[in-house]
Amino acid sequence: MREESENFYLGIDDRRQRLGDLNDDASVDLSIVVPAYNEEARLPVLLEDIRKYINSRRQQEPHFKYELLVMDDGSKDKTLTVAIEYAKKHKIRELKAVRHIRNRGKGGAVTQGVMCSLGRYILFCDADGATQFSDIDKLLSKAEHGAIAIGSRSNQALTGTVVERSHIRAFLQWGFHTYVTMLGVHGIRDTQCGFKLFSREAARRVFPNMHVERFIFDVEILLLAKYQNIPVVEVPVNWHEVAGSKMSIVRDSIQMALDLLAVRLNYLLGNWKIKD
């Protein structure tokens, strides 16, 4: 459930306006959802990458419509202000800045953003700008007919793309992938890449059923897709590690493993049911 104030956004005119609803008909071509917690330093890099992509896209498609939802997840810094000031500087009327009263977690911020999106396609991407934003075109070409297209940093999946990450992150990804496979998510090499695209139909089937609000939410998305026979396509993207991650490698890796087991058991035991 959202607080009443979380049903509104701020834009470049500083007026509170009501957010949309995933159940409404699409009114823009693309919704971009950015979960952001204490991201005042890293967010401008992503916003600039998105702005360049949109400008390029509109040269080809002058009537291309989008919205950019920055979901400030209870930040203690100036994340919200940075987003709005950037939008004002570049006259981006499509930016909608939403502030959560409390920190829900990345999964909660993404879910709330998707649930008020108005796009025919809906992308969520990490605020650090680690993934080359123009790679969205690769995902868009795959997310037709109700599908989900997810970015992948897996070396085995990549052809002609660049992935730069530390050895410890690569080792942890391998271990987590093995664990995820054991618990029932098969055929996906990289479940955790923060660059996932949904058709509106797929988003309507997945996100109203979401329970997890922390880092393991990506796996719940894939489980819900599996249970409902929604096609999932893994697409190689260019990615580089960016300093400033909010994750504690040891603590959060252990918590993610425990959360994943809990998610799997809740669905297996019927405690969590999928709404039609």
C-alpha cells in the first residue's frame, strides 16, 4: 500500500500531480522507472545517458512519447532535488519525481513505479548508469507479444558487448546463479541485472503479484513469469561496475539467499497465490 502523498509526483513546474495507473490504457510509448536511494552523485550520469538516447530517438521518431519516473526511496540526501533540477535545466517535462515516505527497498521502489506507469513498454534500470542506456533498443526488439526482455551481463551470453566487473562480483554472481538454478529458475544466466523491459501486458500480470521489496525481487519476477508462462528473453548488454553501490557484499548476499528460499517456499506451499 502507498501513502497518500506517494500517489503524486513533482515535475519541473513544482506542482504535485497525480500519478497514472498500470490498469489504465497506455498513453506513452515508453515508461522508464528508476529506483533511487541516496543517488545524488550517480543519478545525473544516468539522466544524461537517457536524455541523449531520447534526443537521438526523436530524430528518427519525432512523435515518440515517454515518461521518466524517478522513485526516490526515502533518500537522506538530495536525490529528489537533483532529479528535478536536472529536469528543469534541460526542460524535461516528462520527468516525474516521486518520494517514498519510508525506504521500501529497491524491489518496492521498482514495483511502485511500474504500478503507476503509462507506457506501452516499461523499463526499470538502476540509477548508477552501469548499463549503456541505448541498449534498450535490443530489449525492445525482443519484448513483443507479451514478453519480458532482461539485460544480461553473463560472459556466456555476450557477443560483441563489454562487461567490466571485479573478480569477487563475478564469483558471487556465479555462486548465486547456481543457487537460483537449484531453487527452480532455469535457463537465465543473469537474474540480477538492473535493466529489464516489460510489455504492458506482462507488467500487468507480474507486478500486482509482487511480494518482495528487497534485492531478491528480480528472482520473484522471473518466478512469476515462469508460473504464468510469460516468455523471458535474455539480451546481452554493455555494463560496467560503478563505485558507490549500497549493497554489502557479504551481508546482503547471505540475506538474498535466505530471502530466495523464503520466496520459493511461499509459492510452493501456496502461501502466496497468483491473482488472475
